[in-house]
Amino acid sequence: MKYHLVTLGCAKNTVDSMRLEQALRSGRHIPVREAGEADLLLVNTCGFIDAAKDESIEVVRGLDEARRDGQQLYVVGCLTQIAGETVKQAVPGVDQIFGAEQWDAIAASVGAASSTFDIPDGGLPLLGHPSAYLKISDGCDRPCTFCIIPTIKGKMHSGPSRQLIAEARMFAAAGAKELVLVAQDSTAYGEDEGDREGLAKLLEELSEAVPEVPWIRLMYAYPGRVTPRLAEAMAGLPNVVPYLDMPLQHGSDSMLQRMKRPRISKSRESIEVIRKAIPDAVLRTTFIVGFPGETEEEFDELLDFVEEQEFDHLGAFTYSPQTGTPAAEMADHVPPEVMDERYGALMELAQSISHEKNQAMVGREVDVLVESEEPTESMSGDAVVVGRTYRDAPEVDGLAFLKGTFPAGSMVRARVDGALPYDLLCTPIE
């Protein structure tokens, strides 16, 4: 049977889709790029915010309207975990609906063997990309008032280290040059088993298990949970890049209290722990603008905090209510035009800081991981490939434009010759 899988949402959903594909391929089902060629259409949905719900339903509706007779349509994942009936009402033609992480049940429904826990000897494909996502845990115990993930995924549960090491080795054997560790809260890894330093130990195990993978990157740390032991592990392990993503959500204590997030002192504490252990650490964060009740004074506190900390990378979102969360029931919702204005001001500040950080890289030597399959031509007529340095995570940060022709997956030593607000211009070192 041929199947076509559409994945929506975050990197963690990408990992879930890979596990689903693992189960399907174990039953010798074949993936196809075009929906029209498939016998089975699958949509792995996102239900994090209402906008993501709407996008998921539109994608499902589009596939349903375009499919031919005999094609099956399955909808799976986060959205169906919390709103399966909504999907069915919106698109009555859907054949089957499965919730989050029901990969075995999906596989069984099409006659594939159950194999989503043990990693098969053949491994999983990297889908043509030199980076691979390794989901180290799922679920979340944090009480954030804007987030529906605990309802969708349940309590945090860590992946067995044996399985994660096996997956990492599998990716390394397939040619991965980067492992990106993801979770709802990566710093909680091991806490469900009573191990406060579980993440530091896992990094040490991974570093030793796959020394041939030059970059291991850590995403989604939680403020106040970055321990000195973790920072020391990151500083001391040769293939763990000096990069940390820590979504902080706001810079005002009163806002953080409404969000049920750690106080700003906890954020500063974690940042200090990392920068003390790794003075040149690259820090990425994310903020929500326009959360219910946000005042001009609170927004100014956020700007002051960003200016104070000078984050290397900053992502921002205007608040979008999620049905079923406490924040959706709060009063004093910020008008959309005010949210947009504040978003613009925050991103303008973030861009100026990012540009300054990039300009400081000019003249330095870096390794560039090439991502583009084919070179393009620059305005000067030179062949250019697209990649990233260790300073940039895939899909969310900047790029490195490298002169020359190199295959995807190459790691090229280069000199930074120019800086754009988010990207670097690089020349290979002969």
C-alpha cells in the first residue's frame, strides 16, 4: 500500500511522524510524495493554538475534497486527541481518527506490524536532511495557563535512555551531522524517575555513543531548571554545541504570574549559570506578546529585559487563545492592532541585537553544515550553497550562505566575510 503523510506543527510532531512511518514501513507500506499517488492519506495534526487547529482542519478538508474514490483519509495527532469530534464534524468524510501517539493502532489498522518502541536494525530515513530530531520525552507537568499540551500529551514521561541511544546511533549510521534534542521541557528529562540530573547524564551518554556526530543541540529548556551540572556537561562535551534554547515567554513578573511561569529571577539565574560555564554560549528564547491583561508598562519591562540580556536569537508570537486553557477565560484581552504594534517593536529590537551579534562574527572561522541540495547563483554570479553554523538551529534561526558547490550534509570550514540581520556570508577556507 502507498501512503502520503502530511505533518503539521512543531519539531516534536516531526519525530512522531517518523515513528509512525517506522511502523508503516515495517509492514512494507511505501511512502509517496504526491497525494494523488497514495492509497492512504494521513495528516498528523497540531492543536497547540486555535490558529493551528484551523490550519489542520483546512489541510484535512483540502485532501478530502481532492481525493479520488478508494483513497482512505486518516487524521491523527494532537488535535484529534482533544477535538476528534470537531474534526469529524468539519470533515465528515474522514475515514478514521486517532489521537496522539497511537502509532501502533494506526499501523494495525492497515496491517503493519507494531514496532514503534524498538528501533529496527534498518533504521529510519533522514528524509534528505543532515539534521535529525531526537525526542527525549513527551508530555508536560508545567501549569502554564496558555498551553493545552498537558491536556493533549498528559504528564511528562521520559524516553528510555537505551532507546534514545539506539535512535542516535541509527541516525549517525544514516549520516546525520546534527542531533537536535526536543521535548516539551527537555530539562525535566529523568525527573519522572527521580533523577534531577537526568538530562546532563543523557548528554554524556549521547556524546560518547555517537562521537561521529559533530553537533548535538539542546532545545526547549525551562527557566530555573538549568543546573550547574547540566551547564558543565554542555561546556565539557566536544560534540555538544554551546547553544541553548530556553523559551521565557515574558520579561515582566506580573505577566509571568498570570502565565503561571517562573519569575524573572529564575530566568536570570539560568542564563547566568550557562554564561558562567560557557562565556560564548548562544542563547535563543521565545516571547508571547499581547497575553491577556498585558499593559504598556509590562511590555516595556519585556523590552528592557531583552535589551539587558541581548539574546542571540529571539522568536515572538502574538497571543492566540486556546480553547480549554485558563488564559482563554481571562479578561482584558489585548486588541489585535495593539498586539501587532508591540510585536513589531519587539522584533525590531531583536533584529538590531541579532545584527550586532552577527557583525561580531565577521573575520572568524566557523564550520558550515550545508543543507541545500543544489547551489544557487548569487548577484555577483558566484555559486552559493545554503547551510548553518553551530549558532543557528534548523528551521528557526538564521542561515549561512557559503560560496562554492558542496553536497548537502557536508561540513565545510569557512570564514565569515559578511553579516546580515539574521544570516552570515561565508567563504570556504582553501
